[in-house]
Amino acid sequence: MPVLRFAPSPNGYLHLGHAYSALFTAFWARRLGGAFLLRLEDIDLARRKPEFVAAIYDDLRWLGLDWPEPVMVQSERFAAYEAAADRLRDRGLLYDCDCTRQEIAARATGADPDGAPLYDGKCRLHGPAGGRPTQARLDLGRALELTGPLSFTVCAPTPLDRPQIRYARPELWGDVVLQRKDTPTSYHLAVVVDDAAQAVTHVTRGRDMEPSTDIHVLLQMLLGLPQPLYTFHRLILGADGRKLSKSRGSPSLRDLRAAGVSAESVRSELGF
């Protein structure tokens, strides 16, 4: 059975971009005769707020969506992520790094697809200095020696479109962090472990998330996890032409509801 999921982070209130992604995923789950799952991606415990969790449920129900219980919550699954990281470490694919963001930025000669300074591999070559908190990074070169060239299947712009094979380029990301200094996982590691645990068959995500798929495909291969089909949907843009963002204070669904906007008008505006 097809399984699709919507996985917001409770570190702010949902906006129209989240609504589009949730409605898109739920629509195609129904169209494919499959299941629509909700997952809370809350590994950032410092930014996770109970009121944001409650608002996610309220907003999605206001949009007319429902999902099976229980909802998977990432902060309850740290042991599963640690086990996956241990498997990679046992194969010599993880190393500890205590470099700070400022140090990395000062030495960087390029940027990753998200625009962050590209790590230069200092701790892979020389080890951490010691006495400071560490994070675990993937030894990308060694990983690619094990996997060889990688590809994934995209059905776009909808999950029913003709499958296209795309070649992954994880080398663009360098030695990514898989276990952060403040938590035993990263987004990249948690998402592939959880998609496998929930038997997700179709991943629907915004086009801005397409580059991260390269790392996910690599981790799936290294951990022996199944690879879903991928669909990258359009982004909802603000009046300034930029994608909506919690960090930039884009109007939330909560704000729209308080202003008297109906769920029906939101669904109609977004094409559902």
C-alpha cells in the first residue's frame, strides 16, 4: 500500500507553505489509495514548544485532514537514530569533530547546496582538538567508495507522472553532520531512519528540499534501507517572491484563522 507522510517541525506556527505541502500529500495519498501519516520532526528540543505541537494538530484538523494514531515523534526515537549511527561508526564512516561554526566559516572555500560554509575535513585529517563538545560527521569520501554512483527515482510534478532517474551528487554536501553536539542525530539521519520505519513509499517535499535527497539516498544505501519514490512540489511564495518562512514571520494559519479566513478559502487558494 502506498504510504505518504507530512512531517512538520514544532518550532513555530504553520503557514500557507506548510498547508500546501500537507494538502498535496494528503490528496495524493487518497488518489493512490494509500495512507497519509503525520510525523513530528522535533529533534531540535530547544525550539520545540508544546503550543506549536498543539497548533499543528489544530491547523491540520481545521484544514480537514486526519491521520492514524499514534503519531511518530522524533524526540521519542533517539535510540533508533543512535543505533543507525553506531552501524555507520562501526564501518569507519563516522568521525568526531569539535570545530565551531566560526572556525568552519573561516576556513571554507565553498558552500553546500543550502549555502552553508563547506566543511574542509580538518577533524577527519587531524582529529578533534579535545576538551570541547563534538559532533559526528560522515566521511563522505569513504562512503562513496562503498556505494559507487547513486541515483533515485522522481515522479514529478505529481506522483503519477512518468518516473525519471536522477543521479545523486552527495559530494556537493561534503562531510555532513549526522549527530549534532546537542542531540544524537541530525535531520538527514532521522528522516531516512523514520521513513524506513514507517514504510514510506512516496516522499513529497518542496523543491527547496530536493538537494538534500542526495544525502538521504546515500544514507539509505549505507544503512540498507528502502528508497522511496520522490516528488518535489512547488513552493508557495510571499508578495516579495520569496518562499514563506517561519523565521521571517510569514503569516501563520493561526493568524489567518483569527482574521476570519475560512479553511475552504485556503484550500481553494492553494488549489485543493
